Amino acid sequence: MITKRIIPCLDVRNGRVVKGVNFEGINDVNDPATLAKYYSENGADELVFYDITASYEGRKLFTEILTEVASNVFIPLTVGGGINTIEDFDRVLKCGADKVSVNSGAIKNPQLITEAAKKYGNQCVVISSDIKRVDGEFHVFSHGGRYDTGMEAISWIKKCVDMGAGEVVVNSIDTDGVKNGFDIELLRLVCEAVNVPVIASGGAGSVKDFVDLFKEIPEMSAGLAASVFHFGEIKINDLKKELINNGIKARL
């Protein structure tokens, strides 16, 4: 079994880390650079930074805030939000990102995945999909979960990986912020469809939820969460100790 990664997520809006439920009801949490530094020093394996309204507002990602965050962390940093062109990839990588996450930009122009993979390598390109059940089918949503694209999610993710994405983040809108556990049904389907690392996002409410995730889907690469880490409900090192106690490999 590969070592499982635990990844806090910084959802940033107007320069602040925020968190909601089912992508709605947004509440202020903290300063992104302060939180990033805390996680870098307290057991996080990687960090994800999303400028959550960049695509919806039709603007570029806040590079000043990103640069400050990147200068405070010494773990891999994945960045997303408003990534629509190769120039956007270039810009955030120069600000200190290690990987670039694309969602709405890839929906508008799937060729962006291939272009970025050729220029920066597959490992640099992360496809992040916001997914929700619609009439019994998993649909891909764009612009921060606001618009239903009508696309079936599993085939879309498989297409993105075939085009060069080296990692997949699966954001379940149905379980986001609800804290009743990860969306095992959806995540299992994605893991069965692709052969690159998959990161589970949406639904973590307890240490047990992470244990259940990795036991139910042994091939799952990482678990991502926000509010349970931001509000101190779960300490990352305590979580990792419990994973190890359950026979799941984690880095302390």
C-alpha cells in the first residue's frame, strides 16, 4: 500500500480563507499565508490553494496572495482558480506553485490539458472536478460548482487523464462541508476508471471518515479536507497516527 497523503485545502475568496456547505453559505476562516505556514509545519503532506471565485468572476488568480502563501510553505503546493491558458499555468508556477489545478478552463478548452502536460509534464497538471448527482447520474459542474455542464463525470475525468492530466481531485458537491463522510460511491468509480493518483475531497467530518476512505478504496492516493483542519476538529498528526494504527501507511 502506498503512503497516503493528507492535504488541507485553502479556499480563498477576496484574500481570505473561507468555507461553506455544499459550495454555499460561505464563512470567513483565516488569513491564507498564516494557515499555510501552520499546515506546512504541522504534518500536512501537501497543500491546495483554490481562488474559488476567479472563474465565476472572469478574472485571473490573485498572484500576490499566492506568492505570500508559497513563500510560507515547504511542502508541495497545488494551485487552482481562473486557470484558462498556458500563460496562467506559467504565472502561478512562477509564483511558487508545484502543480496547477484546472477545472472550468479545461471544460472550455480540453486541449489546454495536453498543451500544459507537454510543456510542464503530466505530474504538473491536475484535473479538479466538481461533481454532483443529477437525476441519478454524476454531472460535472463548472465555475465553482455553479453551472451544470451536463457532462457525465466519469467519462470526462477519463478523457482528461487520457489527454495528459497526471492527478485527479474529485470534489463531491453532495458531501461538501456536510461532514458525514467521503462520497465512496463516486470515488470508487473514478479510481476504477483511471490509473493516476486520485484525491478525495468533500465530506470529511472525523478521523474515522479518513480511515473508512482508505479501507474502502485502498488505491485512493490522498484525502483532502478544509474546515475540520481549519477549526482544529482534526489534528493532522493525530489523524496520521490513527491511520497507522489501522494498518494504513502515512508519513509522520
